[in-house]
Amino acid sequence: MTDVARVLVCEDSPTYARALQEFLERDEDLRVVGTCQSGEALLRALPGAQADLVTMDVELPGIDGVETTRRLMASRPLPVLVLSGHTPRGSARTAAALTAGALDVLAKSDLRLDDPAGPAAIALRRRIKRLACARVRSVARAGGAGPPRPGAAAPGRPAGVIGLCASTGGPQALHALLAELPADFPIPLLAVQHIAGGFLEGLVRWLDGCVGLPVRIARQGSALAPGVTFAPDDAHLLLRKGRLELDPSTVAGPHRPSGDVLLRSLSARGADAVAVVLSGMGRDGVEGLAAVGRAGGLTIAQDEASSAVYGMPRVAAERGAELALCPSAIGAALTRLRVPEGVT
């Protein structure tokens, strides 16, 4: 992209679209290159707009923001920021937009259009510029696999717990991975997904309804159990002596929950642990993955061809992840593991 991030706005309210344009263009490095009042209009405008990022309302006349995102990602992949207004934060519709390929979601109330010069507004515009820089790609379920080290994910390799870390572009990858696991998959999965506050509940509920495994949010002191357990908003998730611990206060880098915190706690299990780093910006989860590897556990990074944002997985691969696979292939690899006898 050029030095100026070009934004295409998809918003059915002309009044809100004008206010959003003024808000964004308070930063000289952001320029709104067009506004569209429907998904159909957006798809028609894309070829000539030369946009770097699309803001997408969920509620649109005609095809909604979820279907518009799905079609956009299939034909002309671009970073999509979903703006949720009338749709509640915890709704399945915003989760569906993320799994359709949107990179991020924000509540319209968080944009603070009434205070465009405030520190929160400045930080948000920086975030939008970072999203506009992301190199997204249409994510295929099929994908190449990097060469494994001898014995990596061999059939029957023992594992008692699997840690997943995902950020930007992660919901789509998580859905593809979890869809490969049978409903009776016995190895517990613990997950960290970076997402705007208030939207995790909707994502968890949506996943719980469309994959075979039970999907839930972690509770303090719960026993490790089969299914997928997500770290809650603003608390680290750790595993200690077979039970889940939540830490809402420790600062461990820019993220809480942190993938590094989760995966480091799993490394205490030695070869019993599996660490998986999926699509996302930055490097969260990479140090934790390296710790699991040093302890003898299996380490997997999402491959470049299937990653919406090849940031975290790239660094994980550079740090020695044993496998580089697309999400569906990761899921298939996990089904070849076995629970070691006597492990809880």
C-alpha cells in the first residue's frame, strides 16, 4: 500500500458514513475513497476503488455484512473491519463475519466519533492503519504442509493437552481446525483468541453450535476436560495441576489473555503438551510455543498459504515449529494423537 491507507466504507446510514469519514480523516494517513450503502454496491465498487481496507456494517439492506465479507474474500481479499452497531456484541452474526474472513470487529460505540481528537480515537486510528497494512489472502481449507521433523505428529504420539493461540484472522482458522475434530475427541484444547472486549461470548457460542466438540469459556478452578475452553476477556488462562487458573491482573506483554502465558504453563507437562500458533499480527504465543518445544512437546504453526495474516505463525516457524500446516490439516494431525495412560 501507499503511505496513505485508502478506506472504503460500507454503511447504510449516510449520516454515520459522513461522521466516520470525518473521524478517520482526522489522521492525514487515512483517506476514505468511497462509501457504499449496500453490500452489492461495495462489491461493484471494489475493482476501481483501490482500497486498502473496508469497514463493514453488519446490518445492511440486501445481502448482509457477513455474506458481503464472504464474497469479498473469495473474489478480492482485503482487510475487513466489521463495525457492529445494532447487532449486540455477543451476537453470532459478528462471529460469523469473523469466520467469513473479517480481520477484526469493533462496536460502533467504541469509535467515539464525538471525541475524534481524544487519546482513544488516536489509538483506534493507529489500529485501523495497522489493519490496512495486513496482507490478507483468501483462506483455502487445502494448503501445503512444510516438511515435518522425523516423528512429528506420528500416529499414536501421546498428548494430554493442546494449546491454541490466535489473533487477527484467527476465528476463521479456528473454525476450520475444530471442524476436523470428532465430537468425542478426547484431548482437551485450551485457546487464546485476541478479540475486542465483549465479542468473545458470541464467537464461542457460534463455534459451539457449528463444530462437534463442546466450546466454552474458562471458569476459575475448573478441571481440565475434553472440548475447547477459551480464555475469557481480560484474563490469562493457565493450567496448574490439572485445573484451570484465571489471572486478571498480571501484565505479560501487550495482550491479556496472552498465548505466551497459556503455552508456557502447558510446557510444564513436557512431551504431553501440544502448542499451535494460528493467524495473527505480532508474535504472541511464539515464546510459549518455543517453551513447549524445548520440553519435548509437539509444536505447530499455521502455514503461510492459509494464513489470513502471516505474522505470529511466521515467527513460530522461524523459532522451530515442527509442522507448518493449514488449519484443516492441523485438525487432521491432532486426530492422530493419543491420550497417554494415567495422564490427567
